[in-house]
Amino acid sequence: MKPLEIEVFLCRSDNFGVLLHDSETGNTVSIDAPEEAPIIGALNRRGWTLTHIFTTHHHHDHVEANLSLKEKFGCEINGPHDEAIAIPGIDRSSADGDEFEFSGHRVQVIATPGHTAGHICYYLPDDGLLFAADTLFAMGCGRLFERPAADMWKSFQKLMTLPDETKVYFGHEYTLSNARFALTVDPENEVLKKRAVEVDTLRNEGRFTIPTTIGLEKQTNPYMRVADAAIRTHLGLADAADEDVFAEIRTRKDKF
């Protein structure tokens, strides 16, 4: 089986558009549908035809183009079971632990409530790919709109069990801001310091910071490092529960 081809591009102001293409079947999936024109532009650049949309959550900037793309291409839309009523054009829904195939590639569904109540991530274990949308960002996590920090921490714990080499595609180009914030929480982390410099260079050159990996996030993402003694001491939470440290970091980021 040939590896899936991946095309990454910007939609709206800072949303990532991501297309996956299977050259053997010609099938192409869009991870969410933030904006019609950039998605069609990317399809045209590559000579691909859209056959599927994998929706991660109901926010407008992730489903705006669902209906227009479905009308144009007749594509099948998969979305989160717990938000199915809010996903435009949905054809089938998936819940935590579900598995299906995209052109012979296994796709596992991981429920990651936090940013929204029904947010899901799509994990392709044989391809080493995770599409995390607004749950896990490079050195960050999504804002908590519909579920408390304790729920998001449980979601992060699920993702942390994935292999370190798993490539993570996330929903927004927030990496520069996330790196700057992470340094305020984890200032002595040498790997983080180095990564922050690299990210600054990438953005100054107009390049994307996607994808990351689970292993790199374990080293540099403060939300995955809540057990770290230095972070806990820095926050004055040496003996706090992990979920409380997570909550404090997210609260500080909201004010950053």
C-alpha cells in the first residue's frame, strides 16, 4: 500500500487546510472544511477530486464549507457522534473507539472532549498520522469552551499513549504564540528553548510549523508535562493533582 499524499495550506486567517490523497483509488479526504476556495484551489493544484470530509467538531471555522463542497463533489461527510446534529451535511457519525477504512487505511476515532463536548481526533495507526484539530496544538491545547480542564487532561492522556513518532496535524497556526507562552511556564527546558528559536525562524520565513510529533510534544508542550517537577515548582503547585496543574496552565494561557 502506497503512503497517503498530504497537502497542507492555509484557510481563513490561521486555519490549516489538510488534504489526504490515496493515489491508488483516487480518493481524497479533507480534514474539516474551513473555507471553500482554498480547498478547491489545493485540489486543483494537485489534480485531485474530493471524496470525503472528516469533521472533528462543530465550530464554524471547521465546517463552513461542508455543504458547498458536498454540493460540488458529492463527498461523504463523517463527523463526531456527539455533535452530529450540529455538523452540516453529515452522512455518518463516529464515536470513541470506532474504526473504519479510508482506501484501505485504518482510521481510528479518539474522542477528545475539552475544546468542544464532542470533539474527535482521527488516528491512522498504520500511517502514523493523527489529525488533532483544536485539541492538541504544537506546544499548546485548544481553548476550553464546552468542557472543563479535567476533561481535556483526560483527552491529552489518550493522545500521549500514541507512539512518539506519530505525526500530528493540528487545526491552527498558533505555534509562535504557544512557544512564547510555554517558555513562561517551563523556562529552563533546553529542548523548548531550541524549538522556540526554530519556530521563530520558520514563521519569519513564512513557513508552516505543521506537523509536530507526539514525542516532540512530550518534550516541549507544557500541557503534556504537568508531572514535571520544575514546572510544578515554577507554578507553586508542587503537590497538586495533574489535572489542577493542567488547569492552571490553561488559565494562564487564556490571560497571556
